[in-house]
Amino acid sequence: MKVDIQPDVRDFAARLGGGVPYALKTVAARLAADPDLGRPSGLPGVLTVTVDGDMFENCPNLSVGYVREPDRVEIRFLRADLSAEPPTQEQEEDQEQDQPDDPATAAVTVREVADAWHRITAWLRSNAPDSYAALRPGARPAALATLEAALGIPLPVALRTLWLLTAGDDGADGRACLPGNMALMNLDAVAAHYRLKTTAQSDQDALNTDRPEEERITVWKPTRIPVIALGPTDSTSGLYLDTTTGYLGSWSRYNEPPGDELDTLVTYLEETADMLETPALATRDKPGLIDGTLVWLSDVDPTRESGWRPVTG
């Protein structure tokens, strides 16, 4: 079995210590002989192998994440435990809070998100190749860790799973693939808009000190993560995911009152897949095509309406 190691993983290993590259090569050799050596990581398609650093000179304990394909193994990420001291009680409590309350439920969520997104991308690949080509590759776990640190809150399992599958939609002909031609935001845009909205709430908090309690204004909560924008280049409004409730809601640059969508990310993606596969039953929006681009009826440019043809299934 061929084993490939991503260049950034090799670079990271070299920076961790003289024994880490050798330990990584040893893991690669073990995976070549036994590609099913790892355990499920909780991330879709990703297995992990742990390494006892005491077995190698100048090497910390390691966690190696890889993806197994029919004819090859690709090592995607490397994590190191550089702490020489046991965690404090507070650190242990934080770690427990970061874990899903129910691993079985988390596993179901991973499968549901992955299944719904694969249905969407399979349809795009067959019917709207330009829209399919506009989807970004999946994010690396390190990029999600960076985003999580920037937000200061854990990413929900459903959202983490989706971003591992695709890290955003750049759009085709100015339109993205979600209903209303809305776009899954890339990670940089998510961090930027989270900062923008939290700043807006800080401004309101300063004004709220002089307002009666019933007149105080809340335009943003720290548990909300912006996920979807109005379009690939239009970030005036969109949808957020509330990490407390698990539901989507609408956000706007102009701080209009948010509206609940009463959708989880899973139900939103499943309904999108349903509308593409069975457009006759679609109620929220109607899918159509202009050449190789998916264009939803609610956002058809009047000047190009004659070239729009509905999807009939």
C-alpha cells in the first residue's frame, strides 16, 4: 500500500524535534503494511494512530491522522502533546466541555452531514459542472483549529464535518449552489464577519448601559457562527448557526432583527439535496440551470431569464 505524507505535515514534523520525522516514517511504514491500523477519529473518513514518544529519541507523544483510499493512504495531519505536566482540573473540565455530550449522536450527525453534502455534490458534478468546480477543497484540521481559536468557541460537529468536506464556495458566474444562490462562507470570511458582528454588539452594549432593560438591543450573540452569505461576493446578509440551540438564523450587516430559520444544518442540507433530486416537490426555491451553472429561481437575473431552464428531475 502506497503511503503519502502531505508536505506541510513533513515540515511540521521537522519543527517538532529531531525524532519526530523518524517516528512519522515509522508510522508510514506500519500503515503501508496495515492501512486499517488506526481508529476512527470522529471526523468523516479520518483515522488516527497514536505514537508513544518514549519509543523515539527527542519525540513527544503524537497523534497521526490519515485517510485510507482503495489504493493509497494519505497522512493529513500531525498533532503533538508537548505538555510535560498533567492537566489542571480546570483544563480537564474545558476538555470535557469540548467533547460531544453523546458520541453516538455525534457519529450520526457526521454521517448525516456527509451523506447530504455528497448528494448535493454528486448532483452538481452530473448536472452543473461549473458550480461543482467552484467548491473549495475541504479544510485541513489545523485550519479549523485556527478558526476555533479565533472565534473562542468550539465548532459544532455538523459544521466541522461540512468544512472538512468543503471549505467554501467561490461561486460560478457570481452564483453559489445553496438555495437563493447563497454561498457557504470560507474560513477567513467567517472569522472576519464574526469579528464585525461582535464589535457591533460591543457598541450596542455601551449604549445599552443608558437604556431601560426592555429597550436594550442585542444584534449578536457570541454563540453564533456566520456560515452562509447572500452570495460569493455579497456579504450583506446570510445565515448563522447558533452553537447553543443548533438552529440556523439570519444575520444582516445592517443589524436587522435576526429571524429563526427553524432548520439545523443537517435539515437545511438535506432539504437542499431533496430539492435538487426531486425538484417537483421543492417549495423553498426551484433549481434551474444556465449553461453549466446551478441558478435558483429566486435569484434569476431578468436579463438572463430566457436562458434559464428549470430542473425537471
